[in-house]
Amino acid sequence: MSVHIAGTEELSRAPMAATIPSSCLQDIFRAAEIKERTTGARVTKLHVGEPYFNPPDDVAEAFIEAVRRGDTKYSGVDGLPELRAALTEKLNRDNLLDTTASRVFVSPGSCQGLSALLQSLAEPGAEILLPELHWPVHLQQSLLAGFRPVFYKLGPDFRPDPDALLAAAGPRTRVLLLNSPSNPSGAVLDAELLGTLLGLAREQGWQVISDEAYEHFVYDGDHFSVASLERDVPVADRIVHSVYTFSKGAAMTGYRLGYVAAATDRAADALRVVQEANIIGTSTPVQYAGLAALRARAAIAETNRARVLANRDAALPRLVEAGLLHELPAGGWYAMADIGRTSMDAETFATRLLDATDVAVVPGNGFAWHPELDAAGAIRSAEYAPWARHLIRIAFCVDPQELDLGVRKLLDFVRDHTAE
Ligand SMILES: Cc1ncc(COP(=O)(O)O)c(C=O)c1O
């Protein structure tokens, strides 16, 4: 189909959104659902990042109370003032940022906050640096915002190497995306590496987006927020925009609540315009639920961290012993296992594993789609990085017994299909 606009050349390309594949997470989600619906089987779900624990009752009570009180009106583009004040206090105390409520935005999930941030930073022709192994939503959002994605190489431990970053960058690079702890690899970037990357970004004139969705799930040492390194930099000169969520630490996935700390007042002004156009505001009762979660955050986060860590230590060492995992993930909810010895590619493996054992995992190639764009920014080719062909992602935030069963079945399946 083509659209003609008088005085312009004919537009004949497909809209960008129509050329981006659906996330690999959605594909396996659908396949697992179909399997359950059509065969009555109960699928062991190691594919989605859905925790087996729930938010405390106070969170639900606060939500219900807000609805009963009639606190169901629009709450303002950037969020309820009392929630933003509490978030500012959390960011400054826990993450060691130096921010003010005027730069803090509540969003319907951090996914939406990230997307809005990308839109607010996009410039025609600008490039964004993404890790070569990335959460597919980061890529989808970058493309939809109009960025040209460029992928930086990761080391064997899935951590970025500053030289590789410089090698990937060019004169049109504007944004560096960091995600620690990482989805999908579980890699954690320490203060030293983050300092080096921030120095590089400053030197090169890039903005930094730091996705810290899994901040409460660091297993060796503490989480480090890269924006804390800018405490002593004048606000107008800062470059780090940080994104957080209630979905992981407080297990509030379905509430849809996240928040963004913009680096500067100028960036906050741009983000406000994007949010005016996109959301008008975040659900008001959900924000009251968020306030309740924030009050109890230390206890909630520590309990939930201990739960996922216990899962990691109970189930994943078997994958390490079997040689499928290089090492235990240092953070997050996921591990990337290598099933190369089965001589199946990851998509075939995931499909056959689901068929034969009712265990769902995500094929890793979906985290390494590297599209090439033409000069006008349209997707010209869509290749998966060949090195990701034998990787699968396993979520270990699920019920401990499910995880145990899933890992056992997966190991049996790998053993039965190992090429001699
Ligand atoms: C790396 C990362 N960032 C952000 C999110 C978004 O979470 P939410 O939109 O639920 O806040 C997720 C969810 O899986 C994620 O894995």
C-alpha cells in the first residue's frame, strides 16, 4: 500500500512497526498457552519473568482503599506528588542519586518509561548503542523511537568491553543503553566498569540510559546505580537517565508501575511532553499501591532477593555441572544456557522441548536480532547473530518445585539428544 502526500515523493515502504518481529518472548508465551489449551497439559514455565511470590497484602489494600475513597481521577502527567516525593527519597537514599521530584516521573510500568525516554532523546539519524545480547523490547523501542541501533560486543561473561564499545560507536552515536543486572544474561556491572563506561560516554558526548529493573536482585555484592557517579556534576551537565520498576523487587508485574529519573531539567521537560502525548498519567489507585510497597521496600526486596537466590543456588549448579552454563548468574532472574551439544538450533530445541516435556524456555537467538537499516532508516535485513543460535534463556524466579522439575526435564532432554 502507498500513501500519497501532495508535494512529496510517493511513500511506498511499510511502516516501521510492521517490519519489526514480535518479541521471542511473545512467541513462546503463545506456544505454551496453545499447548495448555489444546492438550490440557500443564506447562512448566521457565520462559517468562513472572515471580512465584506476590506483593504483601498492604499493597492490595492500598489499591482497594484508593478505589473506595474515589481516588480514581487523573493524577497528573508525572505522577502523584506524594509518590514522587517518596521515590525521590528512595532514589537519593538507596541508589545514592542526587535528584529532585521535578525530574522523577511515574510511568505505567518501566517498559513505558523506557519507551518514553527513548522518544524524548531521539533525533533524526541518531544511533543508539545496545548490547549485542539484549532484551528484545529495548531494540523494538529504539527502532520505534527512530534510533538506528548499533550493537556492542560483550565479553565471555556478557559484560561490555569499553574498547568494543568505542569500536562500535560513530559520529552519529547519541545514546548508550546499559542494563545491569542484565536481562537475559544476569551479568552485573560493577562500580569500576560503570565508571569507565560513564567516562567514555562523557568524552564522546553520549547520553546514558540505565535500565535498573533488577536492582534488587544482585547476588554477589550490591547493586550500583551509575547515576550516583554524577552526584557532584552540575545538574545541567549530567547525562545519566535511570529507569526502575515495582514489577521485580515488589513482584507487582500486573500492577504496571515504574519510574524514571531524568538526568537534567531539560530532559525532564522533553519527557513531560512525550508523556503528555502518550499516557496523560499513570493509574491513580496503582500509585497508592506503589506508595504502600515503597514504605515496606527494604523488607520486601530482601525477602524476594533471598527467594530468587535460593532458587538459583538450588537449581542452576546442575546446569553448570552439566556444562550448559558457564557460571551462575551474578544477578537478575535469568540464565543463558548453551545447548550446542544437541546440534539443534535454539528455536528447534525450544519447540521440541515443549512438545516432548511440557517445559517452556526462550530461544536465545531472539535476544540477538541485529537488523540492518537503509539510509532512510527502514529495516533492510533481519539477521540473528549466529553465536546466539545455541543459547536458551531460563527464568529462575519461578516456583522452586517447578524450577526443579523443569531443570531436571531439560537436562534429561539434553542428555537424550546429545550428538555423539
Ligand atoms: C530489562 C527489563 N527492563 C524493563 C522491564 C520492564 O518491566 P515493567 O514494564 O514490568 O516495569 C523488564 C521486564 O521484563 C526487563 O526485563
